[in-house]
Amino acid sequence: MLILGIETSCDDTGAAVFHTQQGLLVHKLHSQVELHQRYGGVVPELAARDHIQKLLPLINDVLDRVQVKPKQLDGIAYTAGPGLAGALLVGAAVGRSLAFSLSIPAIGVHHMEGHLLSPMLEDQSPDFPFLALLVSGGHTQLVDVQQPGQYQLLGESLDDAVGEAFDKTAKLLGLGYPGGPKVAAAAKMGNPNRFHFPRPMTDRPGLDFSFSGLKTHTLETARAHDLTSQTVADIAWAFQDAAVDTLLIKARRALEQTGHHEFVVAGGVGANQLLRVRLKELADELDREVFYPRPEFCTDNGAMIAYAGALRLSAEESADPRFAVHPRWSLEDLNPIAK
């Protein structure tokens, strides 16, 4: 099957073409970072408007790159949630309308299912079952993945996601947007011995996360000091160290609890180099194997949506013509994908 994948859940417009036998043929992404930088975060209305302008040219571009005509497509996959409602509606409307005009099936894909299956696009990919750590601007989750479509949520953030905490920390330190790369870059110049920040909810059992207390501690520390370039770097180091350590403590617990040998890390924060170094150390210590998507697939992209959609379309799933989007949508609500 030849599948077109469309991603418009937040501030990235993505399109890709995936073949169930040949693999990923092409993918392309338009980032809205420059559009939202002046506001210090994503403005939902502006995001939706930009998707409207960029999506169709992007689809035409990826099809032209592999010399595929729309009538050659066997199905279309689009992100149906979770995400920003207006942004989701753009991709869903375009994907469903295009599929209707071509008389081919379409499928609404769960955004986080796309992320946790994205390592399957790599030459070295995990076997099922595995543990997944999903870390993005909107989600921090530990998921027991038994097979494609069969997911048990083991723990999640009770407030801010870790990516959101990075963004807010960058904003209060005057580092700009997007926060993850800005904080990581500043932390490289930080003094690791000056500040020590708390590791929230690690002193109690369970696998849930909370980053609001860490964010508040960071704010109070920033207010108590003159924000020279060195102090900003020191705070950035302490925040990143605490956030990464919190993720590691919970990941260790989940690996020990599930007994899974293979461990997937996906989502935008999965590109953080300190997190990758420490997770590799953890995996070596516990004799586990850790898998990531390539850095360009850590952030939102059409390739992961095309792949996840291809699995479901190959199992003869399809969306109702009266499509809907789901700004909030649990992974546990999904049906296992028939083999």
C-alpha cells in the first residue's frame, strides 16, 4: 500500500509518503518556530492559519519528489488527536476530503501512537513488547506496549509535561522559544555545583510525574538572583539535570516493574543529549537496549503518521466520512491493530 501521511497537531506541518513494502519514500516538514518566537510559545489560531497555507503545497511537493500521482495513493493517514483543535481540523479536513475525492480509505491517527512507533522507521528497531517513554511539549508518559495498538499507560504527568516545563523555564530565563534546545545550550556553560533543584514525586512510589514544583523552584531561584549570563547558565544546568534525573528515576522503576528488555524513547525531548547519555548509562547498567527515532523524527512529523496509518489501513481500518478530531485522546482508547 502507498500511504500519504499528514501531521498538523501543533506547530509543525508535515507530509510523507510511505510504502508498506519499500518503506519511507519521502517526508518533508515546515516548522512554525519563527512564526511563534515573538510570542514565546505557540499561538493556536496562528498555527491553524499557517497549516492552511502550507499543507497543500507540502503535499504536492512530497508527491512530486517521488513522482506519485494522487490517484496512485491507496490511503491517507492524518493526525486526529491529541493536539490543538484548530490545527487538527486542518489536517483532518484536507486528508478526509482528498481521500473522498480519490475514493480511497482514510484513517485518523493518534499522535502519540505515531511517536511511540516512530523507531520502527529505523534499520534497528525494537521487538514487541517494550516500554516507551513519551516526552514532548504536551505529554510525559510511560507506556507498556504489548503490540501495535495495545497500550497500557503506567504513568504520566499530573500537570506540566516535561517539554512544557522546558519552554516555560526558557521563557523566564529570557532564552526564547523553543525552550528545550535553548535551555540545553545554556546549560553547557553552567556550573553543576552551584544549584541543586528538586526531583518531584521521586520520594514516593508510583510512575506518575509532576513538573510544576520544579518549575516553581526554578522561578523562585531566578527571582532571588541577578540574571547574569553565568547565573542563567547555572539555573539552566540545574533545571535540566533535575528534569532528566526525574525521567531516569521513573524509567528505572518502570523497566524493573515490567521486566521489558527493550526501551523506546520518543517525542521532542527525546532529542536532548543529556537525556540520551544518561539513558544509555541506565540501559547498560540494567542490561537493557534503548531505541530512539532519528532526531528529525523526535519532533512532530508526517513520516510517523504515515507509518502508523499504514498499519491500521493494512488491517482494513478506516475513518467514518463524518470525521472528528480529538484534542484530548487516551492511548488506552485505541484498538489493537489486527495482524
